[in-house]
Amino acid sequence: MAKESTWAGGGILSPLYPWRYHDSVTKLASWSQSEYADLCDSLKTSTNIDPEFSPSGMLCIATDEIQTAANWAERHAKSIDLAGQDKVRILEPALACSPDKAIWMSDIAHVRNPRLARALVEDIMLMGVSLTINQPVVRLLIDHDKVSGAETPNGVLESDAVVVCTGAWTGQLFNDFTSPPAIRPVKGQMLLFKTNPGTIKRIVLEDNRYIIPRKDGRVLFGSTLEEVGFDKQTTSAAREELYTLATARFPVLKQYSIEKHWAGLRPGAPAGIPYISAHPYLSGLYINAGHFRNGVVLGPASARLCADLVLGRKPILPPEPYAWQAARDE
């Protein structure tokens, strides 16, 4: 359970270069960011599993996007600073070449997403929720334009409401539907170094590659963007590319070995805008999928918004941008 993109990602609690996304993505991210510290504290208390919420801040090296970032920050009341070379050196001493200017986002945190997923599973089980795992959904059960459950190899699961949140595989489940959601797999590969705690201090983002320090000294570096269907195999070419970039930017990493190299499949959607919606004509069917690279940061808001729709409550955000048939211009 939670072994696909939830497990494989880096756990940064911000979209990468958030100013590149539509406002609808920023609004989901902002709601989640305001809740994450309390969520992690609550999960740690209830389950004794620490998701390791770490407010390390994020350095974005993107000199040609400084004005765009400033405009975005002003529009959304976000806090960003322009860090000069001296401040960059202080913020991340391990960075080989300190740029003249960088975008510093001091309030960006990260979590250890495999632990977050374990804590969430444990928490809902403690609430008495029944989980059926390792049973693929063969098809949705539809009767007179209403979904009544799902069929698995071991039988039928009946329900008044079905929420499809099957990540990169969502498109396959809707292959026979009219106007299926445009969700596709996008592979990403990542390296894990085992260093001493404090070797790397901040999230650093440059040219779509990022480094993330964990509390125990482990350091993630990633990730690739590969349109290769459902191929989840790691490749020696990606390993070499990532290692070369990581050690060039952070030479101290040459002292440490690669502990792990893995690949995962992101659920790509047009413009990175997820589908969080009731089906346009099948009663009882909902979707919460297509979060691309931002599943962890958008997760709490997406889950809450989807629950609002299922339960008929006032939604936390206007749901129209995430509707099944909403425009998603790249």
C-alpha cells in the first residue's frame, strides 16, 4: 500500500518552481502547507510514526525567473527573499558554485513520505476503517448511470460512492469511458546517498533537479522526467547522470556511497492540474488523481476537497478548476 509515487517521491511540500503552475495548483498547495505541521504532529501522536516534518527551506537557483517568482509571491501573499552569493553560501555551504542570486523560500518544508504514508495507513486503521489490499480493481460496477461498487479478482466491493485515486493507472481504468481523464505515467528516477547528518542543510532546486536532506543524514537527489509508459526499471544512464550532477553541485557527496537507486511513476495530467471531481454523468463516481510531481504537497487539500464533494459539504476551495471536463491548458 502507498508503494507507488507516494513512496517514490521526495516529499517536498511545495511544487517545484511554484510560479510555473496555474493558480489552481497554488491554491491547493497553500491549503495543504497551512495544515501539514499539525497533521504530522497529530499522526506522530496517534501512531508513534514520525513523518519527519522538516522546515529546512528551499533555495531555487533560477536567475531568469526572479521577477516571475516575485510577481507570483505578491499575488498569493507568499514569502520569498532574494539571496545574494554570501547568503547562499551561509544557507548551503556544501553547494559548489554559489550563484550571484537565488530565490530563498524559508517556509518550505519536506516530509519523509514513506513514513507519512505508513502513519496515514495506521491512523485510519486505528479509526476502524477496513482496508482491502493487493486486490486490483477489474472494473467499476455501473447500473442505470450509477456506480454501485467495484469488482476485484476476489469478489465485489459494494458502495454508494466510489473514489478512483489510482495514480498513474487511472487512465487505464477509464479506457472504455467517454472522455477519460488525460492521466499518463511519467517515470522519475532518484538516488539516495547515506551521509552524516547535516552534510546538506537545505532543499536546493536547479534545472529541475533537487536535493533533499533527511534528519538521519540520508540525502535524496532527483529526479528524471521520462515518457516511457509503464516501464519502472532503473537505468544505468540515469544513475550516472544523476550521480554526475549531484557530485558536481555538491562535491562532498563523492565521499559517500549511493545507498539506493529507484524509479517510480507519476500520474501526469495536463498543466499538472489534478482531477478532483464527480463524474459528469455517472452518479456516485468520483476521481482524485493526476497530481503529477505534486502529490504529497497537494494531498491534504485534495483529499479534503474530494471528501467535501462526496459528502455534499461546502468545499474548502472552488472545485471548478479540478472538474472532470475543466480546461487544462499547458
